Amino acid sequence: MRKLTYFVAATLDGFIASPDSDYSMFLEGQDHGAWMLDQLPETIPTAMRQQVPGLAERGNQRFDTVVMGRGTYEHGVRDGFTSPFQHLRQYVVSDSMDSAPGAGVEVLSGDPLDSVRTLKKEDDGLGIWLCGGGKAAASLRDEIDEIIVKINPIVIGSGIPLFDSGYSPQRYDVVSGQVFDSGVTVMTYAKAQP
């Protein structure tokens, strides 16, 4: 069974973006950027992959599919990227979009759980990356097998939370953690088994 991994940047106080969906406060590149290029190269948008020598030729190591919330997707569209991860199968969770403006991007309308469960049951392929946002993560929470959080050394007070949902405790176990000189900490958690 394929694994759904929620890989996202967050603040110390648990937000993945400001109230208006800005995430420019997060540290880019530096020493944790080298870790991303090595460990999760397919999470780099296609346009940026072209700028890193040899990255596009490496192929996908861990993920072959990306699922993103409408807000996350539309943020890229505003920047001119209607098909941000052309090297992955791309899905957008949205009830308000009939179709995505980008080629190779499919809209998952209604409850995305069934669609993601179907993707997870595929016989072959790599993992599935949930790249944001908080509402999509909340709706898919029961299917998230792993959470990888790049915790940035910043507090913003309010914004879009990691999971935009009501109170419902769910346990995850620490798999690994790494602190970088930049102050970014990358923590990996696996869903606790009952």
C-alpha cells in the first residue's frame, strides 16, 4: 500500500502560512535546502528543478503523486505556475473548482478521502505527497501515514494551521529529527499503530 505523507513547512506556533496565505517568512535554501534536494527532490517545483544542475535527471525518489489544497494550488497559479509539479501526478482538493487551469492537474471534488484511498491502493508507484493546506490536511487526516514538518524558528501568532479542523487527538510517533544551523528543524512522525 502506498503511503500518504504530509510534508510541509510550519512556524513554531503551528501555522503553515499567514492569514492571507503568505509563506514568505519561511527560511529558504540554506543548510536545510541541501537536505531537501538530497532527501525529497521531487518536492521542488518543476520550474525550479530546471535551475539545479542534474536535479531534473534524477527522477522521483520518494513520491510520484502530489495532492494539494485549492489555496495552495491557487497560490502557485497567481505566481504563473498552473502545473507546478509536472514531474508528478497532480491533484487539487476543491469543491469550488470544476477543473484546474493547468495541464495534467486533476480536481478532487467532494470528500477527497475515497480518491486518496484509491490512490493509496494502487499496486505500484511511489508515495503520495500532501503538500498543503490546512483544510486539505484536515479532510485527509485519517489517511495520513507520515508527517514531515520543517519547523521554522519563527512565531506569527495566527494564520493557516497545520490542520484546520476541530479538536480530535490523533497520536504520531517520532521517527527522526534533525536540527540545522539555520535554526530549521525537520521532524518526521509516523501514525501510531492502535
